[in-house]
Amino acid sequence: MLARWRTVVCPHRSNSQRQDAATLTTDFFARFEAECLPRIAAAISQHDRRVQLHTLPAEAPGRPPRLRVTGDGPPDLRRHPYALDITLAWDGLEVQRLFAAGGEVRFAGYLAALPAKLRAWQEPRGIDLRSLSQADPAILIGGLDFEH
């Protein structure tokens, strides 16, 4: 005998439920800023201690905070015309997934893979970490996930 399925239409969320959802997202981003960004910064600084790392607040509500990577080497040794100024921005849903089951394992794998990711980002984006220079005045690497 086939089971009968009943479709249930969920009522619209009330204002307080919408507020709770926004607060939940904000809490994920606050946790990301407090728990994850320092670990990402530490992994990057281990790769190159000459860079400066700055946490940037979210650009807008519902977006995670970002990480700015800057550095300035001797101008005569630069491969590209501009000093290093990169902003790393992660996808909001990916940030939320970090706090679900298996998130810590994903994040640990991401941190381990980060040096290779940094190397891979250089050529296509006109970045040279060795000389702390880049082809454009500012570079945004956005929509990042935590895959390795």
C-alpha cells in the first residue's frame, strides 16, 4: 500500500522569527570572527611573516567579516607595481557550514591546504608574495569556501 503524503504549507515567518534568523546568522559570523579568522591569520603569517593581517568588519548585514593581507617590500625588488593589498572574503553559507557537523574537520583541512591555496592564487591574480607586490592596486578574492 502506498503511503499518502500531505503537503503542509508553512505560514510566513513572524517578525520575531525573521529577527531570530538574522541574529543566528550574525552569531555565526561573530563566532567566525572570534574563532576562525585568528587561525586563518596564523596560518597565513606562518607562510610569510612579513605580511600584516587585519580583520575587517562585514560589508553589510548578513555577510561575514573579511581578512585583509598587506605588505610592502623594497620597490626596486617588486615583481608588480603595487604593494600587497589583498582582501579575503568567504561565502556566508560556507561560514555557517563550519559550525555544523564535520565543520571542524573541514576547517582543519582548509588550514592545512592554505599555503598551497596561496601559491595557486598568485599567477592568475597577479600577486607575488615573495616580493609583496601585485598587479592591481587592491585585489579581492571573494566567495571563498573551506574545501581543500
